[in-house]
Amino acid sequence: MAFQLALILQEFTYLLALCMILYLFYRLTFLFQERSTGRVSDGLMLFHGVIFGLMIPICVAEFATYVLNTVKDYDVNPRERLASHWIQVIRPLYTWLASLEIMIWGICLMVRTSRIDRKAKPSASSFLLGSIGFFAMNLMWAIITIQWDIVAYLGYGGTIFPRWIHYIEVIFPFFCIVITYIGILMCCTRLAGLDDLNIFPTDGPSTYPMMTYQNPYSNSPDMESRPMITEYDPARGLWEAGSRPIHEADAVHSLRAWKP
């Protein structure tokens, strides 16, 4: 019973990790697009939302059939066993297609950052590294599923795995998942280290530090203390202070009226 419980928990953590990795890649894709264009495309959000929304019920159905087969063991009738077999075939193929789309995004981000935004190129290269590891792991599961769970099952009425497949199923995914985690962690770290995470911020116009401009026509403090020449404006009949200071004043200052 304890061994069965361990298998069930292992399957649960594996499916949960797949969903979380898929979610992290989608979030990083949104951050890169927001950095380059200032906003996330509604079509991209809808597309990724549909893919992730379908991933959850597929994983739930696979986990339910796995628990049923593990608990009931050989008491499962042939019809239930056939249904559980085809349900477990869907998930590896679906995750393979989803990982392919993520790897294509990684290539596009690498090309875009190499041409436009070189500061984000290390982050994009880490994203591409993680997406390649994720795609390689799901590609392996897709090949095994197609070759032995579909072709062999339809041809021979059962699934017979070669001995070397069991070693590949353990060793190869281990290295792939390590590469995936390293790529995701490095991408998140490098994105967080960028000062200008959003090249085109959407919160509003950028706020620049205020600069003090010197009015060329304004009087400096030492000039304001000097006496000013007063001039009479004949059009308005007013005495106005002139705009020119007296640099050398006489001992006695006098006001002279303007003579036409």
C-alpha cells in the first residue's frame, strides 16, 4: 500500500511540474513581448490560455486513470483499461506540441533580441536553453508513445517495451529537466537584473528629473542690486524700468525725461 501511495504521489508531482513549467514559460514570453512592444497581444494571451486550459483537464484525467489502475491493479475490466490507455496517450503528444511552440518562441526571441534589444539577449538565450531541454524531454516521450503505445498497441494488441527503453526513460529526462530548470532560473535572474525591464512602459509617460533653466533675459542677483535706467514710453505715457543695468553710475543719479 505504501508503494502504491508513493507511485501516486510521484505521478501527481510530475504532472504538477509539467503544468508549472508550461505556465512559467508562458509568463516569460509575456514579459519579453511587453518589453519589446509595450503590451501583450490579446491573441497571444488567448492562445496560451486555451493551451494551458486544455492541459489541466488532460492532466487531471491522466492522474485519475493512473490512480484507478494503481489501486484496482488487475481488477480493471478490459474496457476501462482500454479507455485509460488512450487517455494516457493524449498527454505526451499534447505536451510535445506545446513544448514545440515554446521552443519556436525561444528562437524568435533570440533573433529579435540579437537585432533590436541586445541587453535582453542573455535572458533570451537562457529562455531558449530551457525551452530546448523541455522540448527534448517531451519529444522523447512522444516518440515512445507513438512507437510503442500506438503503433505496437494497434499492431500486436499490447505494449511491449524493450529493455533499453527503461534506461532511457530514467536517464534522458533527468538531464533534460535539469537543463530546463537552469534555463528558467537564469532567464528570471537576468530579466530581474535589467534596469529597464519595459522599454515601452504602459503606466504613462516617463518622468524625467526636472532641470533648472537659466533665463538669458533674467537679471542675476548682483545685477538686481544695481540701479536701473528708467526710460519713458511715449506711447503709453509711463515711466518704465529699463532692461539694461548701469555698470558705471555717477555719484548723483538723476532722472531725465525723454525729449521728443
